[in-house]
Amino acid sequence: MRRSRRLLTLALTAVLTGGPVLTPAAALAGEKKEEKGDKKATTFLALDPINAIVMRRDGRRGVMTLETGLEVKDPELMKRAQASVPRLRAAFAQVLMIYAAGLRGGAPPDIDYISRELQKTADQVLGKPGSKIMLGSALIS
């Protein structure tokens, strides 16, 4: 899934900038060279968006979508975080659903509160502090 996303991103970037469009085989070959030659430590772990049901101002149901990620500088903790992605997503979804259930209709979400609760949850799931929660965007539709 990540390779197809990366290939799509490379193709779109090439088309938009007017550069050469790489074939999938050429893009993957370039990817393998990067992996062998330069061993950079990954410090950011992006998670898929999390959704929760909220009540809108008019009384109908809406959806709150939150983009999250973790910044982890410790390589051992990063390995643990990568292995714990399903547990992290489930715990984050539970925190967001509990918060959204108590949110008044039409009220804006308190992002500071959500980030504090998600940070506590991340530390609990990973077993120790050392990660930093990163929020991308919060949408209510």
C-alpha cells in the first residue's frame, strides 16, 4: 500500500513539475538504492485518520476526522511504535469517540485537550514516555 502511494506521489509530482515520469520499476529501483546507501533513522510515524461521530448544531450526526502521527527519536521506541500501530489507532479512536460523545452540538473541539489525552494514551500504549503526538488537522463535517 505504501509503495503504491509513493509511486502515485512521484508520478503526480513529476507531472505537476514537468519532470520525467518514472515507471514503477524505475521508482522501486531508486527506492531500493536509497535503502541500501543511506540509513537515515525514521523519526515520524504517520497514522491513518481517526473518525468519531459528533452531533452537529442542527441536531444531525456529523463526523470528526483527526489526522495524527508520532514523532519518536529513540530507535528502539520507534520499532515498538511501528509494531503497535493497530493498538495505537484503537486507543486513539477510543479517546476521540469518548470526547466526541460529550461534545455539545456545534461546539468547536478543544484540540489542546485532545492532544494531551492522546499523549497520555500513546505513553501508556508504548509503555514509556519518549514519543510526541503530532496532530495534522481536525475536521467536523
